[in-house]
Amino acid sequence: MLPSYAWRRRLGIGVHSFAAATAGNRATIEADLAWYTAVTGRLPATLLELGPGDTIANAMYAAARGVRQIWLMDVGDHASSDMAEYRAIAATLPADFTATLDFTSRATLLASLNTTYLTAGPPSLRAIPDGSIDLTVSYTVLEHVRRADFARLLADLHRLSAKGGLAHHLVDLMDHLGGGLNHLRFGDALWEHPAIATSGFYTNRLSQAEIIAAAEAAGFETAVPYALYWSDLPPANLHRQFTGRTAAELRVANFGLYLRR
């Protein structure tokens, strides 16, 4: 039996090369709002975050900047309900904004942020109206989507995006147990088994090129604004399934993906 999500976090299983924990990704979400504004000439009215994980902090940062309606989607109810953590975050935000927040419970805080927290995974995206999302963000999330479900998720995101809607996805291609390329040592017969696929360290092992191709097939325009590369490829005895990947593909450790509908 696999340990619970909370215990996997304590044990360090499934921890990314980027970690936000309960403080969220303030600098990144604010940069994404500034990027959207620079491209479109206005602040996004609506925001969707995929995989907020341990916290609803990013919704607080976005609402403080003026985003009017926010959706958070995850595969379970993992966000902290510790109001002390959210009060500490609020202390760093403008007082006139935090005066509007209700810290009685996580539910009341979400309501005062006009934020809907969806916890049934991608199927729960059906609760969002088509064409309603100005900006979609995810930070080390896309690589966790089951390989068989990946194209459908991108199609759903395209359906939900407003005309001209933008997205920023930070994708971590590293092995989520020990780093490197160790996750490419196994074939799909083992790796896609439910015991692995529901673990904290599962990734779909799609390459940068495959992820970009899937996004374009869903109808998005794509751009890669940044990437981090291995200076020397980590040692790995690749499964035959991956021996056709070029050294250039294998050198991509993580990257940013911009999408536009």
C-alpha cells in the first residue's frame, strides 16, 4: 500500500526540482499576470491553476492583483486548511485587499477570493464554462498527467480557454525520485501500472517535443520561453522504448511552455 499524499510529502517522495509548499509561487504567478497584461493590454479576469498542491496561496496572490474569478483543479483535496498559514500570507498583501477576506475556514476564504476548488481531477473541469479562462497556469504538473489522458486534458484546456487566452506551464522532465533519467529505465508495462501511476513519483515521461506536439494538435500556438539543460547527461540504462530519443531531447531537464488559443 502506498503512503498517503501527506506522508509522501513528509518522506520526500514525488518532490520536484521546484518546491512551493504552502507559500505558493508568488513571484511566478505575479510574473505570469504581468506577462498576460503585457501581451493583451489588460489583466486576466479569470484564472485556472492546475495542481495547486498543498496550498491555495496562488489564488490569494492572483486575487490581490485584481483577478476576479479563479478556479483551482487538483486530483484530490490536498490544500492546507491551516488558516494560520493563510493569515501569514495575507500579512504580506495590501491591507485593503485582506480586509475583504474571511479567515473563518478554508471554504470561507475561497468564497471571499471568488475561487472554486475542484478536487476530482480533469473530469471536474466540466464545471468551468467553455471559453471562459483568460489565463491557465501550472507549475510542475503536466508531467504527472497519465500518458493516456494527456491529449484529452489539452483538448479540455483548449475548450476552456477564451479566444486569445494564454497559458504558462512549467514542466519538469526529471525523475521525481532521485533526479536524473532513472525513470526512463522502465517500459510502460511496469510504469503505467496503477500502482506506479497513482504514486507520488509517476510522470508520463513525454519528451519536450512530444508535449509541444500534443499542445499543437489540441489547437494551441506554442512557444518555449526558457529551458534548463543537463550539461552532461546523467547515467541511465534506458529502456528500449526510449533509446530512439536524441541526446538533445534527453538533455532537457525542465522547460517553460507558453500556449495561446
